[in-house]
Amino acid sequence: MQSMSRSTRYSLLPTATVLCLLAVPYAVAQTKAKAQNVPEISYTSVPDLLKLPPNLYLGESMGVATNSKGHIFVYTRSANTRLFEFDSLGVFVREIGAGSYAFEFAHSVRVDPQDNIWVVDEGTNLVAKFNPAGRVVMVLGHRPEAVAGATATGGASPPAAKYTLNRPSDVAWDPQGNIFVSDGYGNNRVVKYDKNGRFLKQVGSEKAGSGKDQFNLPHAIAVDGKGNVYVADRSNHRIQVLDNDLTPKTVYDNIGDSWTVCVSPGPHQYLFTSNSNPNGNGPGTWENTGEIYKMELDGTILGRFGHASKQLGGFQVAHMLDCRNPDQILVAEIESWRVQKLLLKTPGAAATTAKPQGVK
């Protein structure tokens, strides 16, 4: 979720969506990671990364992704949800999808191997695919019709449907082009579609649970080169790993509350996840949370970097990561309204007592 007041936030949404959001309670706690003696990875934060034109601003930075050219895509929400593209130096290129019916309440953006741009919108219940030219070429889900008016909430949630999403959170793909969606706030499941959008399978349901085939707010998703699926099972304080057929394989539960997951490309892939400090920065959260972990795919923790901070170099609710280059991590932050580019030291180089630029 995000830092706007409830009254401001809900004024942006259709009535039916507002009632749905009101029915879902906030997470009340943030978990300190159980991992001990983790090496610190030193890094610097690139100042003034994004160069926006005059009178154009970022709101809450919900999603960030890069394409094969190094262009940066930022999915942001303020008075309106908007999708911006910047070149590899952070110079503004264009806005994509202005006024799109898919846009209401941004949650994540991803770029697939063919440089298509995918957005996941929590307010419209849609996953939309834009081709590199910026045209919509696929839509998953169905936006509630405004003409239907308010719908009743409370009681048991309706069964999760094949082609109807309920506040989805993220999207990923395997090497064959199959599509994986974490359907995370209204439902608690992962859905697999084929490359044409045909439903194949799901794990989880509309109900939250803590079993090996259940989720409690699956908040992000990533897939490795072998087709294994990594799910940030946020309110269960873990990452769940599934095989390509969505059969549970293992759990990583020592990294706190996983808000986002990212798997780097290349022959040696790494897994990144953030134990983000929560919205509102409640008492104790800055001491216990805010760090990002670099891991092997088998769950071995290689190191950690960062902490909660309003200053450049620290994070104020890291919501999404891009790790196309595992030594250059992009971080989208909710409450600081920014995207940072972090330059990590080479693998195995532990941090000294020096702090990254801007950290206090």
C-alpha cells in the first residue's frame, strides 16, 4: 500500500473499488529478518538520476523496470497513475498510455525479453501489455464496470476465477513465454497463463493461509531461467519457491517480510529481495527493516545493503527492484517519491565503515 491518507486515496478510485479496499485491513507488523551475521555490501547512490521536464513530477514510485537498451520505466501514482520512460542516463523520453483504461492505482511494471512493457494495476484489476511502440497488445483481467455501482463487501470472498483478478500485484514470465501473475491483495494466489493469455493453473485461492500451497498477500513474483517461480509471500514473512507447474518446492523465511523479488538474467542468476520498512514508518521499523538482500537462487544469502532513511542512499519503503544488471540496482520508493540507482561493489567485496552517499 502507500502513504496517502485514506480519504485522498479512495477519492481516486471507483466506488466499488473503494469499498473493496476498505474491507482489507492494513498489515499491522513488520518482521525483523532472522538471518544473522550477513555481510554488508557497499554501494553508492547516483544523484539526480531522473531528469523530468518542467512541471512534471513523480508521485509514489510503485514500479521500476529497464529494457534491453537500458531505458528506465517508472510506474507512478499521484492524482493520476502514469507510466514514464527515461533513457539510460535518466533523461525523459515519453509518457506511455496516458489516459489508459488500464490505469487507476499503479502497483508494478516489468519489461519482458522482447522489450514489451507490462503494467499491473491494483485499482483496475488489470495486467496490461504494451509493445515497445507503446500500444496495448494484451489485457489480463477485467476492470469493474463503473455503471454497476457499489458492490457489497464483507463476509466470504467469492471464489477466485480464471480470468478475473482481484487487486493483482505483479507479473513474470518463464523462458517459454508463459505468464505468471501474483494476484495478491483481494485474492491470495499465483496464476499461470500461456503466452496467449489462456488460463493453465493456479496455486492458492481467494483465502489467505500459511500452508506450503497458500499465500498471505503475494506481493511480487519472479521466474528464473529454469522456470522456477519466486513469490514474495509478504504477510507470511517469507519467499515461496515453486516449480514451473506451481508445485511448492521450498521456502526462504529468514529475510523478514519480502516486499519484492527480482531475479537477474545471465548464466549466473541472483535473487534480490527487500525487507522494506512499512508505510507510515511505525515505531521500531527503522531499526528492524529497510534492507535489501542479495542471494543465490538456492537461498544462500550473499550480503545485504541499505537501511531505512529519508536521505539519498537509504530507502523509505522500497516497493520494487530492477536487477537487470546485478551490480546496478534500481529501487522504486513509495514515501520518498523517487527512484534510486545503486552501484554495488563487486561480489564478495564487503562494506567498510564508510556509508553510501547521502546516508545519515
